[in-house]
Amino acid sequence: MNAVVLVQPAGMPLVTEEGKKPFIRYFFTLQVGDAQHMLCARYSVWHRRLARYATSSNRWPRDPFSMCKDYVFNVSNVRRRCDGLRRFIAGVLNQPDGGAVVGDARLHARLHISPGTAFHTALLRVAESRRRIAEASRAVEAAQRWALGSFSMAPSSEADGEQRIARTIFLGDGPEDSEK
């Protein structure tokens, strides 16, 4: 299963409602395999829904000087904000966290993904796939630690040879690797 959630911009129309300031509504298409979901909201709504998912490696796309810039009529600024939102949403949905966030029901609710829909099911499959990959990776690391640790109990000259073999198998740092 492809464990990547694709996020593509699908439009950023100017919205004018009588008696209110105009704003940009950002549309995104999420895709996992054949399943798709459409998202739309203005920047401030995205902030309320998703800013809590920011991490040190995936920061909320905030411009500290936004009050001095036009994010409604300046097309360049609107595109830059759209791209920042796209990257942020993709970062949230594709975090290397073993599927914890992409499978989170609270995130699904914030993105208006209804339980039981094809897209919801696809996200749950992605979360399960990532969870299995993370578990397998942890198992391999544990086996490597055990193998390397168990050889240290053998007599010294024998242990050196066995450790060299184990390091070559598990870590790929045999004599031929040191020559590269």
C-alpha cells in the first residue's frame, strides 16, 4: 500500500459577502490511491483547525509581517500562503510517527472526513501500514542490539570475528565499506 497522502491545491477564489471583508478560500484535494477528499476554508479557519498539529519540523505557515501585506488581492502572496498551507497539511498527514496522527479521529473531524467514507478508510489503512512499518523497524533494531550484545560474551578472539560478521550483516559496515 502506498503510505503517502498527496495534498494538491484545487483553487483559491476570492470570496466577497455583503457587509464583510473579502477573503480567500483555499481548496485542497487530498488523495490516497483512488480515494479523494476535498478541503476548503479560509486561512484563519485552517489556523484554528490545524495549528495544534505543528511540530518543530513542520511549522505552521505564519508570516510575522502579515498585517503589512495583502493576502487577499496580491496574487503572489495568496499563492505563497496556499503553498505554505499545502506543505503544512501534507506534513501533518505524512508525519513519520507510525501513523498516529493520520489515523487520529480528532484530525479527521477537523478535516471534515466522515467515518465510513472511502477516504476515511484509506487514511486508516495508511495509519495501519505506517504502524506496521514502525513496529518492524523497532524489531529489526532490537534484533541488531541483541545480536551485537550476545557476541560480546564469547571468548575475545572468537567474539571479534563474530562481531565483525554481525556488524557487516546488520549495520553494513564491513571491511569493504571502510575502503569506500
